[in-house]
Amino acid sequence: MLDSIIKAYNEAVFETDKDAAFAVVNDALAQGVSAEDMVFKVVIPAVEVMMSRITQDPDANLAQHFMTAQIAAEVTEKMLPMFRSPPEIIGRAVIGTASGDLHSLGKRIVMGCLKSMMVDVIDLGVNVPAERFVDEAVRLDARVIAISAMMVHTATGEQGCRKVRQLLRERGLEDRIRLVVGGAPYRFDPELYKSVGADAWASDGISAGKVIVDLMKQVRPS
Amino acid sequence: MTPLEILTAAVTGQPAPRLPIFCNLLDQGARELGLSQKDYYARGEHVAEGQLRMRARYGYDQVWSLFYVGKEAELLGCNDILFADNGTPNVADFVIKDWDDIARLEVSDDITAHPAWDEIATCLNILRDEVGATHPLCAYVTAANTLPVLLMGMEKWLELLLGGPADLRDELLRKCSDLTRQQLAAYRAAGANVLVYSTPFGSTPFVGHKRFQTFSMPWMRRDLDGVDRAGLVYYCGMTDFNDVIAQVMGELGIMVHYLGPSADIAQAKSIIGDQGLTCGVIDDIKLIHWTPEETRAEVRRICAAGKAGGHFLFGTGVMPMDIPEANIQAMLDAAFEYGRYP
């Protein structure tokens, strides 16, 4: 039964049809599928399928990235209260757009994926000063700071990722907090993340979920 | 030959001494004039002067009447732009904050009477008088399918496009299309001879093939219904759109295609052939850290991929301000050298 649910759900996500995806979820619940199975055996694998399709399918597109993340986040949010016991959270991340940058789409896609992957992700909003990224990461005991920048000057500027790296170094936080970036400038120049002091980058919002989870595993808990 | 004649020769396949060479230095004009971005973009005289000086310094072919992309949102009521002295201005206040605002959105019957047009007109008048007879004078017009991004942000536009009420989406698109059509006519009337039709949502990496057919094409047809295709350029930001070029040529009649930097130039040229113009574009973000030698090598590769048989232009994206001057010079020196015809 689960196989047909997975197939129908993946098809709905691939077609960016949120109503159809929720219809699959509701039917599955009515058939007795548990909320835990819906998240761990349907939703998260669907995100992973999309990660794979992004690199292999020439017709994978921005609309699919967006809807994959949205549907995953909304289904997970609906399922969590039905869990028999609270799920184990992998870790916490803070996310925002770089200082001077008001483009929020990439951040939203990443957040949607992370929520479905059991990462506690805190949205710091847009145009976030470097100090705030670090202060909030410390206050919330986050293991990853994720910075989205869609313009070259916000990706490379002195008040963005470079400043966050400088603050992490000055405050002795580099062992505790990893720094990841994403956004168009990094796609056009895959070496750019190194020059701004990031530990990693992701080429798209869906892949960013995996990159961030991998980074969390490198960090020793405080 | 003048740069305008060289461009015309490239489009029509006539002999010319070299490729047309486009270099998009926009925000650099403020630095050139010693002004903040906000002050620079406040006056059409400044933008025109910045364009003329940058072109004179480097010798490339075209000038721009474009201030910044958010200027189009100002024509629909946006009055808050976030300026940065090291980069491109952003729209800071969206005209459409919730879906109810769509009904309140008004497109003037004559956008040239809108105060936001005044400085654009001033800039165009100066550029037309100074170089309009000899150089490509470019204008930038966003397609209806993409204009909502400037009015409500990408997130809200995707929500509406992918899952919102169809009647509301279409109402917004109709208004955007009306603005697009007015802008195309107004820029042409004011002397622009190259109209860059910016349509990232007219590319499959944005919307996929199915939605390209059902959404992008119908709205682009509306945008361009009755519009003279001369000087019209299909541009999808920095996105690759080789897979729709044939259809855009066949059904929309746009014959000039400004590729993304990751596009396969030879493939694009094999599609466009001698019917129009293939514009090969350098990845100008890499120009930030490349050496002049690496820059030259990439220009050489692009020219080699597209130059044979003509119908080819060398171009850039929106050059970031971080690019060292030595690399701008190296890129253009190489373009003039490798773009020469025997």
C-alpha cells in the first residue's frame, strides 16, 4: 500500500500540485498509515527524490523546488501533532538573507526542506546584520548559520558572510557553529563560497537541506 | 562602420569588421561620476552621463537607458528602493502586499505621463541625441510573466502562480502585460533601438516545459501582439533557455537571443543559425576572481564557439561592481581581438 502512496505523492509533488499531494496524505491517513510513516517514509524520501531529479532531470525547475519544499513543510507540520511521541530533532539552524539583501525565496525553500527533515530552523528574516546572525545562533544554540544572498554585492560584501566568519573567529565559535551560503552568485561561481569564508554552499534550496544536515553532524554539541 | 551598423550587419549576416561587443556597466556609472547610487539614479542626466563615459572609456558598442530593474515597479507605485553603493538597487517595498492589492493596482493609460518616467525620458533624450544614430541604445522591459516578482516578491508570485486563484492571477498578469506593452512602445518612440525583453519565467529552468506552454507562451503572445519585432531581444536573466529558442523564434518571431553564461553556444547557434543573432555571454561573476589571462581565455572560447558565419554577438551579464578594472579591460581587449573578422 505504501508503495502506491509514495508513487502518488511523488507524482503530485513533481506536478507542483499541492491539493493532490494533500489528497494523497489524507487518503493515506484514512487508510491507517501513521503520521510517522507519512513523514519518514513518504515526505522525506520525496524531498530526496527531488534532490536527485534536480541533478538528473533536465526539466526539473524552480517551481518544483518551491512546491516540493512548501508541500513537505506543510505536510510535516500537519503530521507532527499526530506523532505518538515527539520526533527527535537533528539540530537547530538559523537562517536569513545577507545584509542588504531582500530576496527571501531561497531561504523559504531551504526552511521547508529542513522542517521536513526534522531540523529546527529559525528564520531571522531578510537584510540580517552579521552580528545578529551570530548573536541569535549563540542564544538559540544553533549549530549552523545559513545565509542566502541573491546579489553579488550581498554575497561578497564586507557586511555579509565575511563578517559572520570574522565574528565567529573572534568569539571562538568556529568549532561550535558551521556557516553555509546559497544563492545565485554561488551557482555561477562554485568557488565563491570559499572566498567569503563559508564552510559549504548549496546549489539550490532543496540540496541545501542535505548540506545543512551534513554540517550539523560535524559539529560537537556545546 | 558604426557600432549600430556592425550590430545590424551581425543580425542580417552582412560583412563586418568584427562582432558586436556589449558590456553592461550600469552601477559603475555612479562611481565614475563620484556619486552615491541614490544620487546617481535620481537624475536621468547622471545615468546618461555615466553610460556615455563608461562606453567612451572602454569602447564597447552600446549604451543603456536602464536605471535599475525596480524602476518598472516605480511606474506602478513603488516608492522605496534600497540602494547600496557597492551593488544593484533592490525593491524595498512591494506594491502588492496581499492579494487584495491586485484589484487596486492601476496601470496608467499613458506611462510616459507618470512622474517615474520623467528621468527615464531625460536619459533617453540625451543618449539618443549623443549616440542614438551610431550606437545601439538599449532599453529593458520585463515580461508580464516576470513583472509580478517586482511588485510582490518572488515568494508571493510563486504562491499565486502555482496555487492561487486563477482569476486573480490573470487579472495581475493582464495589468502587467498592459505595462509591458506600453513600455515597449514608449521606449521605441523615445529612440531605443534595442529592446531587451526580460522573461526569466519564459525559460524552462523556472517553470518547466508544461507550464512554459500553458502559461509563459500565452502571456508572451499577449505582450507582443502587434509589437514590431525589430530590435527585440529574448533574455531570461542568466538562465539557460536553449530548449525553447526554436519555439520562441517560430511562434513569437523573436530572432535575437541573449543566452545565459552556462548555455551551449554552439547548440544555440545551430538552432538560430542565420535567421537571427546568437548572443554569447560570459560568466561575469567569475570575472571577479579570474586573472586577466583566464579572462582572455574565456573570451577566446566564446568567440571561437560562435563567431564563424557571423550572426553572433559577444556580451556580458550585469557586470558586478567587484570586477577589477584590469579584468574588464582584458575582457574587452580580447573581445575586440578574437572577435575580429579577417
